[in-house]
Amino acid sequence: MYKTASIAFGLSLLATFAYPQEIDKPTLHDNLDYLHDGLYNNLRTVAHTLNEWVEEWIPQFCLDESKDDEHGFNLADMKAYDIKFDDCEAPWIVCNHKDSDVSIETLADSIGRIPVGSRSYVRHILALPGAGDGVAGTNGGDNIVFFDIGDNLLPALIHEVAHSTDSHAYDEKLSESDDWKYKVSLDSAFPNDYAKSSPAEDVAESSILATYNIVVPGGYPGIEPRWEEVRNQYETVQTWQREKADNIMTPGGQCQNRLENSEAVPRPTGKRLLRGRWAPWRRSEKPDTSLPQGLGVIEPVDFNSGKCVRGHRA
């Protein structure tokens, strides 16, 4: 059951270029919760297998995040997994905290619902517990971190993945383009409150509308009577992904390119007990995080959606 929530994702470096105050347009809704069921019912997950890493090893990204000053955590509470989807030779490497409100099975199911063209711009995903006061997500360098995301996972994923595709799936950033400025000027409203905060967040939120319009019968106009007020925003996202990125938001196909994974590194507490003594030299075989031959490599881009702004569950 999808719970009502106001979600704010990544007010940040991406949101530095805020909309001018003189753009005083109304918003259609406080949030986009009403789109969840249609997205969930029409974005089919791709068949997949889960493989849990042995405890001696951890992805470098997850190790680095454990040391973060703001949301650091005990590595002993973290498990790493390969999620191998049928539409890509290379698995996605994710980490899930034991106190996260998302199970690894739910996480894998939701990741598999993101069309592989867009999903290929995701490097790693990490699910952490939050402070219990809301839901949030952030994207730094195509590494997505969620806090207390719960039932909001699918639209949150679409939003955060859109920060990655906006950053380097096209020949320029959509959110910083003249085309986006012009198209926004043609509309009489913003999709929701958070879309109004900046062009980057508007593109990310409009990507949820565009995805809905692509995959749900009847499209966005089928659920939103005021759709014409934001039409240029979500249709521009659709046009760019179709004409500049080979329909990366459309389900189906096989992955052609991927971001390189971070390396598997020894977990600081990952030691094996041998005859009553710690024996760190008895480690298991190091997980192979390299991409298969023949798979193209997406060049990384240094961006960060920054500190999250939390929404509150109702």
C-alpha cells in the first residue's frame, strides 16, 4: 500500500541554479504520490537473481559512505549484493543496511522496473535508515543513497536516475539548456512544489510524469485533468530521451553501456577465525566488479545532488 508522503530529493549543487523568484507559477499538487500505482502496475520488473557478497568484502563506495560525517554507519550492519538482471550481462552492485525499511528483495524488484537504458546510468545504490522523520534520496556521481524511503521507492528511483541522465545522457544538460527554459516559459504551472525549486529538480520530477506518460495506458492526461498546464515540461523530457538518447526511458531491450563499478575492498572487520585467532590472510576470493568484455563504458561525471531535504510521511 502506497502511503501519502511529501518527498523532497536532493536540494543541492544540482539545485544551485534555482528558478528566479519572478517565476510565480502555481503547482498542480504538493507531491506526485498519486502516480505511484500506475507506475508500479505498468513498469514490469525484469527477472533477476540475487547474490550476497561474502562478508570479508565490501564495495569501495559503501565503505566510503560508512565514513560520511553526516550519515556514517557501522559496516557490520551492511550487506552487499550483486543483482543480475536478464537484460544486462553486468550485475548492479548494491548495499543494504540491516535497519533500512526496504528489503533487498524489494530494492531489487524496484531497480528492475527502471528501463535498462536509464538504469545503465546508475552505478551503485545504497539503502540506509533515516532519522525516522521522513523520506529522502540523493545522487552523487551516479551513486544513489536512500533514507527511510519505504513505499516511495519507485518514484524516488525515477527521480534520482533522472539526475544522472540529465547530467550526462544527452549532449548537454537538459535542465541548463535554452530549450528547457523556453519550454518552462510556455507552461502555466509546475508539476508539484519541489519541481518549482530549481530546473534540475523540475527535470527530475517531470521525468516521473514522462515515465507515466510513456508506460501507462491513457498516459498522463488519463489521470491529470490539468495536464496541459505542465505539458511542455514532461513532453520535453520525453522528446530528449527519444531523440538524443535512443529512448532510454522506454522499457525493453538490452544494456549497451554501463558505468564502471567501484572496486571490492577488504571490509575492515572482515577477518576469519582460524583456531581461535583472527587470520585476515585467510580471505575468500575477491569479488570481480569489472565489466564484461564487449560492454561499452559510460564516462563518469562529477556531480552531486547534495544534502537531502526530508519530506514527512502522513
